[in-house]
Amino acid sequence: MSMIAALRRLSDSDLSHLQQKPELVADYLAEVPLDGFGPFADLDIDKAWHAIHFLLTGTAWDGEPPLNFLAIGGTEIGDDLGYGPARGLAASQVRELATALDALPADILLERFNPAAFTAADIYPDIWDRSPEDDDTRGYVERYYDELRTFVLDAGTKGEALLISIT
């Protein structure tokens, strides 16, 4: 089974609604129509989430806020979705995260890209020992980081919250 990370931009009021009624989280993420929820935007960052977390924090599973948001950041909401419950970041936390990511364009973040360090830290997925001729793991991480960074910066500008899930 794959560990895929997805993020959803939503209003603070929708995040609060989910925190008050955590039993709605799975349906909300599955896009089951629910009364009272507004529009949202989604981003799937595939399996690159763990490498991005490692590049942002220097750790496999820890790190300091706001850069630890992919693996452990935010407030847990609802039941286990496969690899833990969804986690929410309020709009104020997203603005702080956006400020931090704004200072880390891909070219700077990827100066830390080290496949041997990923392998040693057991960073998911287990692809880091592939040769560049066989696979472009750096390009894979860079593409998803660029998408993620743009998504979070836009959320920060618009005053949106985030819901993060790994399934």
C-alpha cells in the first residue's frame, strides 16, 4: 500500500466545523457532499511528501513548526485514515508556514538533496539508491515541492486553512 499525501485548502470555519464534528473528516476528504461546507482546493504530492519533510526539517519524523507540517504538524482530526488521522492547520498557522516556505525556493531547498542521507534515514519511498541514469528522483521531489510551495503560498495569501492527510 502506498503512502500518498494530500492537502486541502479550506476556510477556517470549515476546519473548525471538522474539528467540532471529526466524524465528517473521511466523507469530507472523499468529497461526499456535506451541508455547510464551502469551496476548496486540493493538492496531491504523491510519495514525495516524506523526502520534502526530510529536506525541510532534517529529520525523518520530527522537526520544528512550521516546517514539520507534512509529517506531524497541525492538530489531529478524526479517525485514522490509513497512516494516522488528518491534521489541520488554521489560517494563522498557514500564513506562518507560507512565510517560511517563501524563504525556501526549490533551488535552495534542493541544495540539501542527498539520496544517501534519505536511504540512511529510511525516507519513504525506498527509491533513493537508484542511479540518475535510471530515475530522476531529484526532479520528482523538486516538481512536487514547487507545487506544494505554490499551493501553500496561495493559501497564506488568501487566508485559508489546510487539512493534510496521508493515505
